[in-house]
Amino acid sequence: MPLNFELVTPEKLLRSEEVHMVVVPGTEGDFGVLERHAPVMSTMRDGDIQIFATAGDTPETIKVEGGFAEVNEKGLTILAEKIVDGE
């Protein structure tokens, strides 16, 4: 089953899609979120969110600066303070 994933900044909703897994740069270390993950809320450090569209897929990487990640029965929502544009 896919994971419902949303990526939000203070300005707007950037992504809302179903994915296989997301790896979040938590302040206590990176953690992966799959469908039916236990509810959790974590602050995020500056780092890369890795989005896996399907199992075994090469992840898409989005660089963020700070924020929060919340996992609940609806899926994963990341509230990023800032998205860092690539080179």
C-alpha cells in the first residue's frame, strides 16, 4: 500500500502524492516512513528528504532547512521551514 505524503512550506503546499517510502532528516537521526508507520512527530534538521516512488527506486532528493515531520493515520506531512534550491 502506498504512503500518503505531503510537503508544505509556509508559502504553499509543494507536494501531495502517494509514494512507497520517505526518509526524513530528523534531529535525532534519519528515519524512514512507510505506510502504517506508528504515529510520531519529530523536528527536522537541515538535510535531505529522500522520496522513493516505488520499492527499489532511486530516491528523489529535496534539500530542506528545518521544520517538522508528522506521521499519523493519514500519512506523512512535512512542514519545512525552507526548501533549498539545487545548483
